[in-house]
Amino acid sequence: MNSETTAAGARTRIMLLGIDGLRWDLAADSPSAPTLRAMAAEGELRTMVMETPTWSGPGWSSILTGTTHAEHGVVDNSFVGHKLFSKPDLLSRAFYQDQSTRTFAAAGWTPLVSPDGLGPVIHQRADQQKAGLHTVISRDGEVHGFVQIDADITDIALAALTSNKVPDVSFLYFCDVDDAGHLHGARTAQYQAALARVDRHIARVRSAVGDREEQFGENWLLVVVTDHGHLDEGGHGGDSPEERNSFVLRWQSSGSLTRWPDRVAPHEIAGLLLEERSRLEENVAGR
């Protein structure tokens, strides 16, 4: 292993995998989610309770920017009156800590990533895009269907993972499960079928990450999170446990995870991940 490879391997890379509308109680024992269940058994699962209203706009804004609803100003999916431009997201904060950090985001719900719509939650950082340090992929699942778009997002992410510009901190977003919950309800075969599709996407990502760890000696942290649950009959936005209960799942092949609090608030995730990245890099560099 040459010195360049060793230096690259010393950097801890974080990938945040967002699964919109996933109820963990419907995945924990499900044959539709073998990858997620294995990651939970091998890693660390923590519960969260989402702020109300339990819409995707405010939920993902809190998770990604590390701020509360009152601080980021997103109260529903219209994003009217938001303060996101002054609330840097996880990827931006990682770059501001270390300006050699390469970041990547891909999502099929446009408010998360597209400057042409309601948000975006992920800052564009045009200068870093021009410099090849930041990539933002936006697709429209509401037009083209999340079954196809989630698969496309996975293919795009895998291409990034096999390139010579692999991201250090990234965010991938999947909405197939939430879409099935709205159309059919949470306790349905269709919801489980969507869960199975997303679980396969995550299995492909985890396999690609494992290949990089083996080939280049890299150190990866995968984190899975959701923004809200669903009522049994489908739908969310209210304050029932089925809608507010959420989770954050961390997995690393080495198993060297920092112990997090038993309960994590959504707005704490970004800061905790940045702290963990710093600690893991210090540990690897000190070996």
C-alpha cells in the first residue's frame, strides 16, 4: 500500500442513508429487510422522537442541518418562510471543518437538493461544485415514480463509489417506502415490497463500501435514519407515536463506534456525526 493510499485510508468516510417514512417496528423482524436487520444487529440502533408536525420538510431539515423546527423555519412541505440559507447542512459543515472534504448528495425529492424548487436543504456551494469537491444529484420521483428513481439514485451512488473522486461525506435519499405508505398504508404487502426494494439498494451500497475498505484500507461509517413514521392506514403529520417514532442506525465494519445516548434528538445527529468522524480519524491516524 503506497503513501497516498494510506493517507486516503486514514480518512473516515460517512454516508447518511435517508429512508423516508420507515417505521422501524415494521422492519425489525421483517424478512423484507435482511440488510437493515443485520446492520442493526452488528451496529448500534437508537430511537428518536420527531418534532411535530411530522412532515418530511421539517424532519429532514432538522436531521440534515442540526437545527430545530423553530431554528430552520420549515414547518411543512411548502418550505414557506424557511431559514435554510443560514443553516448549513451536514455536508457543508464537514467541508467548512476541512476544506479538502469531498461531499455528495443524491435524492429524488427535489426540495432536498434542487435550487429550482422549494428548498433546498442541501446547500449548492457552487464554487465547490466547480472545484470537484461537491456533487449534487437531483431527480424527480414525484414525476417519474420513486421505484425507478430510488434505483437510479443507487446506481449514481455506486458510480461515485467506484470513481477516483469518492466522497468523504455523502447523503442518499430513498422515498419508495414513504410513497407506498401513502398509497396503501403501512401494514400492507405493498409497504413491505417497497421496504424490500430499498433494503436491496442499501445492500448494494454496503457491498461497494466493503469493497473499498478491502481494496484501499478505507474507514467507512454508514448511518440510516428516517424522518417520520406512518399511521397503520397510511399518512403522517400528526403527533401519534406511529408518526413521531423514528430511529438512527449506525454501522461500521470494524465495530469501533462511539456510544451515543440511548435517545437522540433529530437535530443532534449532524453534530454527533461530525464529532464521531473527527474521533475515528484521530484513532486511525494514531495507529
